[in-house]
Amino acid sequence: MASSSELSLAAARPAPLFIERRRKPRKNRELYIDAFRGLMALLMVQGHVFDHLVAPIARALPLYQFEVMFHGSTAPGFLFASGFVAGLPRAPLSVRASLRRARRLLFVLGTGYFLHLPYLSLWKILARATAEEKADLLACNPLQLIAVTQLGLLALQWMAGRRWVVVAAVTAIAIIAAGPLVWASHLSSRLPMALGAYVDMSAAPSQFPLFPFASFVLAGTVAGAWLGRTDRTTRRRRALRAAAALVAAGVLLAFALRGRVDFWYVSPAYVLLRMGGLVLILVGIEWMTATPTPAARALALVGHETLLVYVLHLVLLFGGVVMHSPLSAYAEQMGFAGAAAVLVAMLPVLYAAAWLWNRLKIRYTHAARLVLAFVTVYVAWEFLTRPW
């Protein structure tokens, strides 16, 4: 679970419905955390629906450009929120907990690649997939970025011990600063595509390469450790100061780098301004959920099941190797009213799926694990053994 329109995920091609295996939320995990994740996930759904369905003539209207401006924060917010949750537990984790998290992240990584499969057959991909299809398959997108960055963070926590927060912050700053230089060097063109896709957008149609978007995940983990473990008053004070510092630094860099670095995507100014805005949104969500309401709990439930919501909305919107989406025929054919109607119809489906899966995990934990294991093994078996 990056964008003005440049960070749209409309190119995603979902595959089997994989579901995040996660237990009941910890009792000390506050409502605002999952509500923030839920808000980012739902805004991402809205952006994908409109990007995929709205006709080109309507995209030239000011209303669409206004929507794109707000949609630009959803993907960075999705990345930041994933990191925030990862930064909450004390680190380094035990060996058992580390292995459990690594296994979950590898599952997320595999799901990310499955979402872009052109065919549900390894042999057909090797024999028939076009260069464009292979590039799309190997592209680095949100799930791959989150999984790879957090796997690296897991190793960093073991190496740095209790100092991991400082090291993670320094690493995030280094990624932000190095981004323009890495892109200008065209390093990805000298690497195998599977690796180059993680560097920038030139080797493959990666919409979320490590430079600079891994910094959002790392910044989220630092925020989770620095803000998520404190009392509410301290958290708000720290968050407001951090947001002010990030926005001020972003504004200064925007003027300093004007004409030298493209503002969108890789500019340090862009990254810092987005981060500052996300911290402010986090503060606002915490304030709104201070008194739990049914709406806040519903948003938090969606946030707790972000992987399911992310995958399912792509399946419904784009189809994939296991099913055809009826909405494919309406791609770039609708006006705002039609796209809004699709969004309104989709949201209850996503919420119901999240609620059912969450109830199953809580009441029948063993059964939920068996379902997840069966789906994973079955799809992997089909992919490896199906000749065509």
C-alpha cells in the first residue's frame, strides 16, 4: 500500500488475491496509526479509479488537475505509513520475530511481482513475453519497494542495535541527497534490469525506485520509533516541530535547486515537502480520532488490512492473470460522475472484504493461516508447472 499523475499505479496488473497475514492489532497500537494508513489507502484507491477511468478530455479540466494535486501525496503517504508501523516495536527484534517479519516481507515482495505477471506460467513468460511485458514485470513498485526497504532496515537494526533510529535517519538523508546524482549517472542502464529497476525509471517502468522513495519508508520507521512510543502531548509537539523543519528545509531547497533539478520525483525539495505534509496529516488524524467514532474505527480497519485492500482494488479495477475486470472496457471512457459512481460502489466491497478477513484472523487464526498457505502454494504451483 508517490503522485501527481506521475505516481499513478494504473499500470499495475493484479494477479491472484493475496492477503496480508497479520494478527490482531497489538493492544498498545493506537487508533490513529491504522486510521492514517486507511486514509492513505482509500485516497490511493480514489486516485487509481479516476486515473484509469476518466476520459482524456476530462483530464484537461481544472477539477481533475486539482484532484491530481492531492493524489500526489497518497503514494508517499502509503510508503510512510508502512514504515511507521515497522518502527513501533523495540529493535533489534528477537531472532524468531526477525524471521517472522522477514517471511512476511518476502511474501509482500512476491505479491508485488505477481501483480505484474503477464501470464500465469513461468515457461510462457520466458518463451513469449515481450520486452515491454518483461520490463513491466521487473519494475519496482510500492510492494517491492516496501519489502526491499524494510528487509534492509531489518538488517540495519541488527547491525546498529539501539542506534538504528539514527542510522536509519542518516540513510534516508543520504538517499534523498544522492537521488539526483544517481538518476543523472544512468547507473541502471549498466545493471541487469532486475536490479536496475530499483535504481531509477530508465531501466524499467518503475514508478517507485529506491531513489528517492525508499526515504519515505525509512522516514516512516524513524517517525514510528520517535513519535509512536511517546505520550500524546509529546508526540504532537515533536511532530509539529518536525513538520515545520521539513517544510522549511524543503522550501529553501526548492529555491536553491530551481533550474538544476526537476522538482518532481527526485528533487530533495519535493521529498522533504511531502514528508512535512505527511507528518501534519498524521497529527490531524490523531486529533480527529482522539474520541473513537464508528467512522474512525472503520478507517482503522481498512488501514489494518491495507495489503488486502491494495490488491483487491487493483483486481477489481484492472483484472489480471486470473480474472478479467469488467471495468477494463471503460478505461479512459468516463466522466467524473461515472468514475465517482464506480468508486462509491467499490468502497463497500473493499470494506466488507477487509472486515471478513480481519474477523477470520481473529476468531479462526489457524484457519486463516491455512487459507493463506493454500492460496500461496496453489498459485505458485500453477505458475511453475503450467506449460502455457
